[in-house]
Amino acid sequence: MNIKFPDDIHWRYWVECWDSMQERYIACRKERFELIVRLIADTQNTITRVLDIGCGTGSLMLSVLQKFLQTEVYGIDFDPTLLVLAEKRLAKFGRQVHFTQTDLRAESWLQSVPVPIDAAISATALHWLNAEHLSQLYCQLAGILRPGGIFLNADHLCSSSPAIQTGWEKHREQMLREQKDGDAYDWDGFWQAYGRALNVDINQFRSKFTWEGSEEGLPIEWHFEKLRACGFEAVDCFWRCDCDAIYGAIRGQN
Ligand SMILES: C[S@@+](CC[C@H](N)C(=O)[O-])C[C@H]1O[C@@H](n2cnc3c(N)ncnc32)[C@H](O)[C@@H]1O
């Protein structure tokens, strides 16, 4: 099913709708992007190329481009309806931005990124992958990052304690219930409205973008172990609030 995107798509409106929808679910979303940018600046002497994995509408890429004025940023996502918004949103950065529509579960995605890269970053995307694909991705990232380059991911992580996990989920549900009725769409509302604007049956279209991970994500110890096994060092958690965290690591010298 190919989509013919309307020439007059109101991309600013839909980008804003996406961001406000994400902010309903993700506490401190903007602050997390700032922390990712700061960690890149603190750890990298040269920042020539940055990769955003599961870039969606380019929100995190924008934070990177605003801070690093010469850096080339590569966005990867398998959903063309989000990539079209990212392309329009970041068009003003010209040849600094590059997008590829590809599935991270297929090894061929690696061909879309010139190597080496200085930072590989992601927000709320990697929990869509199952454990096998995610550990494969970590080793692929170690292969394309420059030694000393950084990997950072802001995402959902579960607890290995069922009692703690249950508490986090209760707290999250309460937070969502207590949200004031604003203008922001919820996840399904966004897709239904955006699908109408694109004139597509969005349920049918989105059924192509399967995901095999879990909403809760995997425990932080799991990520640490897999990252070390792929050659990462200085593996750490840089921020955490219940089931949401920013963790990452530096690619080792070997
Ligand atoms: C919740 S959105 C987050 C988007 C963006 N990072 C942000 O913070 O706004 C998750 C993104 O991951 C992308 N994604 C999930 N699984 C993917 C895969 N296997 N290959 C490529 N992109 C994927 C989705 O299409 C979606 O854009």
C-alpha cells in the first residue's frame, strides 16, 4: 500500500500533534533530549555524524541539529508517514540531514549510514524490538561507531522485580488518568486523525509495521550485559524515573 502524500500536507500541525501526543506519555521528553545532546557534547571531541534510530518525525534530530551546527544527522525509521513529516520539518538544514526508510531488523539498514559515526541515539523506539533483534542491533552499532563514540537511548525499561514493576505501572496509569484534558491526541487518536488527513485506512497501513518487543522494555541489567558483550565500555544509566531511563555506553577502543 503506497501513500500519495498530499502536496499541501500541514506538516507543522502534524509535527506539533506528534510531539504533544508523545509528551502525554513521556515525562520530561524535552529534558531527556537536552541530556542526550549534553552527553554527546561532553564525551565527543568531534561530532561529524550522528545517527537517530527510529527517528519518527525528527524531534530528537532537531535537538542535535540545533546544538551541533555542522554535524550531519542520519534518521532511520520504517514508517514513511512519520518520515515525510521529519523531512519537511528538517528541510531547512539542507544537506546536513539524511533519511532512510528501512527496517532495523534487516541487516541491510547498515548500508544507509556512512561509517564511522560519532553518536548513535534513540528515543522511545528500541523497545519495539525483541531481545534478539536488539542485541543484534547493539553489536551492529558497535561496528559502525568510532572507537570512543557514544550510544544513548531514552526508553522504557522494566524492573526485574515484579513488585517494583507493578508499582511503576500503577503510578504511570495514575499519571495518565490525572492528566488534564488538553488538546493533545492520545496514540490512537493521533493515528486516526492523521490517517484521515492522508486519506488512507490507517489501521490497514499500520498493520505492516509490526513490532515484537514489549511496552515495558527489558531490565537495565539486560542492556548493560548485551552492550558490554558487543564491545561497549562505560556502560551506565544517566537518568531514570520509574520505568523510563536514559542509558548508554562508549564504544571501546578494540
Ligand atoms: C514512539 S516512536 C518514537 C519516535 C521518535 N524517536 C520520537 O521520540 O518522537 C517509535 C519509532 O520507532 C520506529 N520503529 C519501531 N520499530 C522499528 C523498526 N523495526 N525499524 C525502523 N523503525 C522502527 C517507529 O516507526 C516509530 O517512528
